[in-house]
Amino acid sequence: MKSDHKKLIQLIDNNEKFSLFFKVMIIILFLVLVSAFAVSITYSMVMEENFYRNNKVSKAQTEYKKDFLVVMYQNSNDFLSRFQRSIIEEAEKKKIRIDFVNVESIGEAIDAINTAVAAKVDGIIAQGIYDADYIHAINQAKDKGIVVQFVYTDARGTARDYFIGYNPYDHGKLVARCVIDEMPGRLSNVALMVHSVTDVEKDVTGSLTIEGFKSVIDKHPTIKIADIVHTSYDLFSAEDAAYDILTRYPDIDAIICTSEKDTFGVVQVIIDMNRVGKTKVIGAGISKDILKYIELEVIAASFDMNPEIMGEKSLNIMLGEKAASDFAEIPITTVKADNVHFFNK
């Protein structure tokens, strides 16, 4: 009995010690949590103070001298990213605010232009597109005293101040000479695929490319133009056109493309129809895929319109760089298997 009593007293004593230990641990944990909360609050206050301080400094440093809208229309990712990077980097150096939009429709482009006019921007850099409503929006911007510059593609019927881009007539001649080099001294049939933004009859860029191409080919007796086809911005337009050309002219020697999208679409058809090595592709653009196909000699040559130079030049002319005329020509670079390694990124 005495033994049981001692055990009971010992158990109670142990329970009391455990209870005391448990209470001490709770107090310690509470103090740790309070300390952590206090540190967190202090840290948040310091970070918030730093944010507002930095934000004030940033705002003070970003005193924009001018505001420009840049409107591009459904361009290939490679051309667009290179042009955008160039013009934005140049704008940052010169404290110019750029609102850059790549629209999917003429309606979106018009909305962007009208919004910019209402906001009283200093200038608009846009692709030249022959569309009545688009031209009306551009002319309204000009009436409000806004400087308007076209890049990459030009359009008639507007009062735009400048056009910054490659010379499409010279591009057509370069392409023709490339065709002749690729098929020296033998009778050959070729098809020219012209990419048009809008109404093909009013497409200045496309029509000048055709004129330049024919001015050389028509004087060369061994090359015959089997067909000239027009493609749109539709995703499968080039592929459909390529299938049609190869169906009607199964022995066609070359297909020439004037856009990066068309070039890639034609290559896919050439591969699908087992025409690699039989039908040469001469294209446009230097995306990673196009450079790869040049290395593999699926594409005989491609032409780079140098969007980096275009972006930098277009901004500097808008900022008052002296221009000899309202047209600033951007050079075209020919890329073939023998120099493709210079363009691989």
C-alpha cells in the first residue's frame, strides 16, 4: 500500500514537472513568434519605404522628351522582335516613350492610331498599308500636326512625312540575280510568290518587287517566269499557293518568296512533296528555322531586311536627324550557305 502511494506521488510530481516544462515551451514559442512578427513588420516598412523612394527616383529620371506610337501589322516573330528591340533600346537612350503594338487586323491598327491622335502623341511610326480607312486615320493624324513615318512597307494616298525601309525594286532585282546564279546556263521555270498586306493592285511594295524581278529576268533567255502568285497574312496562304504551284508545274525549278512566313510555308511543302534538291527555295528573313534550312541547303538563299538598322534609323529621323529625302533606304543582306555561319545566334 505504501509502495502504491509513493508511485502515485511520483506520478503527480512528474506530471507537474511536465506541465511546467510545457508552459515554459509555450511562452518561449510565443516570444519567438512575437519577435518574428515584429521583424517582419519592420522589414516590410523598410521595403515599402525603399520602394517609394526608388519609385520617386525612377520617375524623376524618366522624364520623357517625346511620346511615339509604333504600329506594326502581323509581322514574323524574328523580324518584329529585332525591330522592336532596336527601336526601344534607341528610345531609352534618348528618353523617348514608345507605345509599341503589333496588331492582328487593320481595325486594330486604326483604333491604335485614333487613340494616339486623341492622346496628342508627338509622332506615329507605322507600316504603310493601302486601306481607305487606314489612310484616313493617318491623314487625320497629319491634320492634327503629328509627324507620321512609314516603315518596312509604304503606301500611296497619304501625306506621311517619311518612309524608312528597303527598296523593293532593288530587292526584286537582287532576287532575280540570285535565281540566275543558282541555275546558270540552263533552261529553268520559276514562280514568284509576293506577300501583300492588302489590295494587291495598290500594294506599292509588292508591285515594285515584281517590276524589279521582271526587269532582270525578262532579259535573261534561259529563265522563264511560270507564275506570279499573291499571298496574304493567312496562316496557310503560302502552303496552299505552294501546293497549287507544284501541282500545276511539277517540274518547277525554283519558288521565290518575299516574306519569312511564306518562306517557311513553302519549305514545309517542298519537304512534304519530296522536292528537296529538285525545287530551290529563295526566301526572306533569317529566323533560326530559315538559317537551319540554309545550312541544310533546303533554302538556296534568303534576304535579310536588317530590322535593327530600320528601327534605329526610323527613330533618329523622327528626332530630327537630317534626311536627304523623304525615303531612307535600308540595305538588304543576302544569306547563303557560304556565309550563314555569320548569322547564327
